[in-house]
Amino acid sequence: MRILVIGGGGREHAIVWALKKSEKVKELYCAPGNAGIAQLAECVPIPVSRFGDLIQFAVDHAIDLVVVGPDDPLAAGIVDAFEARGIPIFGPRQNAAEIEGSKIFMKELLRKYNIPTAKYETFTDYASASAYLAEQSAPIVIKADGLAAGKGVTVARTMEEAKQALEDMMVNKVFGESGSQVVIEECLEGQEMSILAFVDGEIVRPMVPAQDHKPVYDGDKGPNTGGMGTYTPLPHIPQAIVDEAIEKIVIPTAKAMVSEGRPFRGFLFAGLMITKNGPTTIEFNARMGDPETQVVLPRLKTDLVDIILAAMNGRLDQLEIEWSDEAAVCVILASEGYPASYPKGRVITGLDEAAAQEGIQIFHAGTSLDGDNFVTSGGRVLGVVGLGTDTAQARERAYKAAATIKFDGVHYRSDIGVKALQGLSM
């Protein structure tokens, strides 16, 4: 098969890496890709937003399958555009991708179908939102309705912080039109958990659970990012809790989308909080999580191509999907200043030495080539994944490799996976 992956971040590098292992893959392309992906696939310099050019490339190169990584093209209808030309593509159509494209749509879907989520109110004008906020107390969560590269959520610990977040979204338009509508919701306390799933309509095949670390600094301090690190499995969260989340949240949501005439086919991501009352929904994404993908796919033993084809051909419920017992820990190496503005073009060293260490897989997120040098080109630069027999070993390997990689201003959290080691009881 000739496969085209859409996107150019760490998630897409992990997807390309997993697809490359399949004997069914003859040629592999990625648009636009990055410097790391270029070591595995032919990178095509077409932005993810230029559907016409991507379709023409797929036609010219007789592409057999397109796999979409990021959220923006899904929300803009890339799947509908490719399907209209008869090109096989894996991902949700535009009306199903709205589960991520609009937080208001997602919240109202969950409310309608009695799927656990935080209490909330939605607003389309600043005056009403501000008046409502004045009656609340911290901590409280302010969310931009639309897509904001994973940064449109503020978990405000003070009312001043909440007021500033609301003003930034609705008045200062820091997220553009994505913040013209907002969700204000209660702040849930507990352990976060991410469950990714292969979905075809009402058929849901969950992947192994992972846990992300959104705030930029140790101890979950500082502003939210797209994710500073992940790990799987979650030894401190009982399997019964994971099963409950799948049975009460993920499967009912897939069925709700079918009932709404928006059947979901693709990678569905559930961001959950394990509260004292059980699993509760924080968010849904219409694609694989980043950096969850970087720890989940290395544990996948079944051919990813086989799973995608089964989902596209109505056979997802018939396929046996196997996972390794290994633990995986991903540490994100970020540019200084991230998630605010950050420099680019800083030379990265130590990549080969790090990659040569035992149990290490490195996924590039924001890198490019400058001559023979890898240089930084994004806020999140690299995902260093350690694999081991347990979380402690995987974590030790990931941090040893991370310490080998250098670039000016490199920043990463030192506490990824600590919650699992502490055995926090649920």
C-alpha cells in the first residue's frame, strides 16, 4: 500500500513509525512532516490546510490510504473532501469532528445523553460570561469553544486569574474566533486519565490508558500546554475504573454520535478525570492525543494498518488487538518560553547518542534540518520515550536519554510518571 499521513508533529511521527513496521506498506509519505519523520517517510511540503493540493498529490501518487493526525484539518472537513474524490481516508467527517471542534457541542451532547461531565454554562457574549463568573468561586475552568492548539483551557486557581482568562479569550481574542464563545465549568479534582480508542460508529476498541501532564512546570504548576509528558500503563488506577470509564463514557458517546446522525470513525480521544464520584469527562478529541500517542503506539503489537482497514471495512469488532506488557514514559523537551512565544533555529545535539541507549525511541515534534544539523522549529521539540518492564525502569531510561540531548534553553518536567511510582490510591 501507498499511505499518506497528514500532519507534522510528534503524534504524526509516532503514527508514521507504527505504520512503517507493517509489511503491507510499500511507500509512506507525510505532509508536511518534520526532520524526524523524514528519516522514515518521504515528506511532502504541503500544509495540512491545502486540501486541493493534498488531494492532487494523493491522485498523482496513487495513494491507497490517507491517515489524518491533527485536529484542524478534521474540523475543516478534510475527510469529506477526500471521500468526495473517492480516496480512502481514516478519520471522522466534519460533522463528527465537531466533538472536538466545539466544546459547547461536546458538553451539550454529554448533557443530552446523561454522560458524566463537569457542571458548566456556555456564553456567547463577554458581559453575560463576566456576570456569571462574578457569582462563582475559584478554582474554576475557562475554555475557549473552538480549537486552540491544546492551549484554550485555563484552570484558574484564583478569581483574578479566571477574570483575566475570560478577558483574554472574549475581549483580547488571544485565540481568535475560537474564543468568541466560552464554556465556564466546575474544576474537577482527582487523577487525569486519557483513553484513546479505535472507533467505527458504535464499535469501540479502546487502547491502553495513559496519563498526560498539561501544565508546563513540575508539580502541575504554570500555564497549560499541549502536553509535557505521558506514561502508560497506570498502575495506580484500578482496571475496574478504566472499564467503568469505557462503559459509561466512551462507548455511550460513540453511540450518541450515531444517534445524532454524526457517526464517528477514526481515533477518538477521551480526556477524563477520576473523581471521588468516578470517571468524569473533561474533553473529547477527534484524533489521537499528543503526546499520548507516543507512549500508546509503542505498546501496540497488532499491525496498525490492519486495525485501520478493519475499522474502514466494518470489521473492527472481529479483529484481535494485542498490547505489550511494557511500560512507556514520554518526556517532552520544549523550547524556552513555551507555551508562550519561543525562539527557533537552535541546534540540537546528542540525538544519536540518546537514541542508541537501551529502550529508547525518540519522536520529533518541532524540528527541522539546517544543513546537517537538527534545529528547533516548535514549542514542543522532541518526545523522548523510554520503554521498560515497569514505570520506574521506563522513566529512568527516558530521563537518562533526555539528559543526553542538548539545545539552548531546553526545558522539560522532571516529574513525569511520579504519580504512578507514588502509588496514589484511587
